[in-house]
Amino acid sequence: MNPVTMQLVADKYIRLALEEDINCEDVSTNAVMPDYKKGEVQLICKEDGIVAGLAIFERVFTLLDKDTKVVYNVKDGDMVQKGMVLAVVTGDIRVLLSGERTALNYLQRLSGIATYTHNVVQLLEGTKTKLLDTRKTTPGMRVFEKYAVRVGGGGNHRYNLSDGVLLKDNHIDAAGGVRKAVEAARAYAPFVRKIEVEVENLTMVQEAVEAGADIIMLDNMSLEQMAEAIQLIDGRAETECSGNITKDNIQKITALGVDYVSSGALTHSAPILDISLKHLRVIDAEG
């Protein structure tokens, strides 16, 4: 992760996660380790997958103590195997113990997302379709989870509501129809912003095309409806499919020739990648 993004965006969320876990003191650690002792612990992978979030893992410890050191054997995006030692963390044992769970929560979660995304991206090989995430992210985790999607080979849809124009069903209802919604967005938004419209049937597709939408999202349509919609659009707008898309059905959708597929499952349904900190040992004065 870019160091500027880390400091200006990520740090505040990492601090909140640490404060959630240590709202007063780490009673267990303070009981067994009342004074400073230097130690090291191994970061071990317990299943195969794509690792992501190593800098965030490290940042948990360096926020607690800037002198904590992490020596890596891998980098984000690498395929890792069960039993591999991914890194060795060295520092104040109190910091290693108190930061362990929070650091692993980030690393396991992000590596799981990267692994799931990687597996879906492989299903798109040989097609023109690009895989995108959505805003269906864990509260307080968006900057991290969207980073993990990129590490896994996917792309990011808009980051938040300020990032782009996407007119969904309720926007369209509020505006009084597809054409009115597109016209209002075109008049209000900066000219560099593309206008995307979510549609649910072929009538809405026709209205979106005629209104000059830049991207048309085909939401929760059957394969037959999507095929007809893409034919109707005929290259006059980019196409995106969304709604209940998983790695189990994505190949049937890409066969239609859609430009983008957006999947909330990348961030809301990816299992974690099992990674642990093990074999903590005290380092004596001689090292």
C-alpha cells in the first residue's frame, strides 16, 4: 500500500482496531511480561493461497512500537503454500503479543479476498471481461479490502459515493425515470465523470441508451435477458453485469461478451486465509 495512503487513510482505522482490542490494557500480556524483553515470532501460512496485506500487518506493530522489525520471505501477490514461513517479526515481546490478533485479522482477511479474487480472475482468462468489486465491504475495511481485490488481480469499482455517478433504482424512481435521472446527473456532475445507470429490464435498457448513458449495468437479469440487452446496446455504451454473481456462474456471463462483471462476493463472501504467528522466543542480550 502506498505510504501516503497508509498514513492519511489506513492508520486511523488500524488505530481504531487496536483500541477496540485494547480499550484499557492487555491483561494477559501484562501479567506474563511486565517488563521489556526482546523476542521474535514466525509468521506461518497454514493453507495455500495469495498473500495480501503484509504492510498493514506490519503497521499494526509499528504503530505500537516503531522499532518493531519484520523480515519477509514473500511479498503481496505471491502464491504461498501451507507450512511456509512468510516472515519473522522481532521486537518488544509485549508489542508482539498485544498486536498479534489485530495484525492477523487484517492479513487473514485480505489474503482471503486476494485468493478468492485470483480464483475468479482465472475463470475470465481468454475473455474481454474485467472483474470488479463493489461497495459491499466491511465497515471500516474498505480501503483494505479494495486493495486486496487489486492484489488478487481484480479491479475496483467506485470507492465511495463521491467517486462516480451510479444511478440505481431508487435514484431513478426519485428522478421520475431513466432519462430524467441521466439528464440531471449530466447537468450536475463534472464533465469528466461517466454516467452509469442500473437497469432491470429491456425497457430501461432502451431508455438508458437513448439518454446517452456511458455505462449500463444489467442488474439481476437472466442470461437470456442479458444477451438481448447487450445486442440492444450494440456498443453504444459499456456494459456491466451485476447481481448474485459468483465464481460458480461467472463463466456463463462472460460468454455473452459483457465488458465488466461486478461481484460483491469478492469482499463479502471470501473466506479468510489461515495464517498464524507461532514459535515466539525470547532473544537474549547477545541476540
